[in-house]
Amino acid sequence: ASTGEKKLQNAVGPFTDLLRYADVRLTVHGGNAGKGRREHKAEVTVHTKGRGIIRAEVRHEDMYASIDKAADKIQRQTRKLKERVKGKLGGVRTADVGAVGEDESFDDAPLALAREPELPEEVARTKYFSLSPMSQVDALQQLEYSDHDFWVYMDDRSQKIQVLYKRKAGGVGNLVPIMPEAENEA
């Protein structure tokens, strides 16, 4: 087994009863052939048994460090999931989801807003995912586990597709689409 596989096996070993399978993607950006400094990225997606996904993405100048940090993140998130399943933690703490860390700063936000956003002319990648009904509390947990800034889910009460997202100012927002009603053709 590769180094990445061994690290991931060690990270999730005690929790295999909750897990189905994992996808690991290791990539290199920049350096001699590209722009900027050489950067290694480790993306790990763990599919659980009936509890959604757990995801970690880490960039580092050293591939082994990116693998180690991603495995550590997955291990922490899997441990949290196991504790929640056992009922030790209770519900999700919504105030903690999406909070700004000590290292993060929004001082240069006005500079980012000063220029027009540049959107690509075509879609670079398409991802497919399973969508099953869940409560907003479960969706908040998935947002916390996913290592993304958003989580798409189907609300179990309304059966509408919704999007939770981490707000730059802190906290979590919820996008709920309002579908136009069909006009009567009388």
C-alpha cells in the first residue's frame, strides 16, 4: 500500500464500522512547469454508511505533509461523527460552524471587491453526488465535516433542495429557492 493509503487506514481504522469507502486524490501544482511555487494537494473524501461524507483538502509544499494533515483532519472529523452517533456530543453547535479562525482576516476584502470578478467561459469540472433528505441540523454537521464552504441538501420537511454556506462575516447562511408557480393557461 502507498504512504497515503497507510496514513488514511491508520486515521480511520478505529471507525471502519461507520465507513463505506474513501477517495484519495493527490495533485501537484506550480513549480518548474507551472506558475508560482510548487504545491502539493491532498484531497480525501470518505463515504460513510448513511451519514453523508467526510472531506479534507490540504495544500502544502511537501506531499507527505499534505497527506499527514489531510489524514489528521479526517481522523478528527471521523472521531466527531462516531461520538455524535454514540450520543456523547448531542446536537451540532451552530455558532461554531463557519466561525472565522484566528489566522484569518478580512482586511483586504475591499481590494478584492475593487476589481470585477472574472468567470471562466466554460465549466472546468463536473461533480456528481447523491442527494437524500436530511434535517437542517444534519446538513450543518455535513457542512462541518465536508471541508467545503457550502453544502447542498434536500430538506426532509419541505423536500426542497437548499444550500448552506459559510458566511465570510462568520456564521452560516441558508439558500432556499423559490420556484415560480406555473401560470394558469385558461
